[in-house]
Amino acid sequence: MEHKDLNRLKVVLAEKKKTNKWLCEQLGVNPTTVSKWCTNSSQPSVSMVFKVMEVLDVNIGQVINIPKKHSCKTVSHR
């Protein structure tokens, strides 16, 4: 499975006119950590994604790329 661009953090930071440094200060994490998230070389934990969403005032779809083939589908029970 390809893990390229799982998150859109770099794009969201640019849209919000915020820097990696600002985000690491808001979250209390190392600047290297935020840099790795922005380059998609590593991913934040689920709990950290929720903190990022709160700090940047965005929803999950703005932060995480959810592939269409992995989207939830309703299963009918007959």
C-alpha cells in the first residue's frame, strides 16, 4: 500500500498562513516532528491529528487524505 501524501498538513499550514514552527509551539512537539509530518515521511498519531484539527480550526478531511477506495460503504443486511 502506498503511503504518499497521507496528510495535507503542509497545504493546510500554507492556507492558514502558519509555519511549522508555529504549529510545533502550539502542540508542544519538536520542530523535526512537524517537519516529518509535512513531508509525509512520518504521520501524527490519531490523537495528535485531533489536536492539529483543533489548533488549525479545520476538519478531518482538510488534514487527512482519505482514499476513495477505502471509504466506508453501507452494507445492507437482508
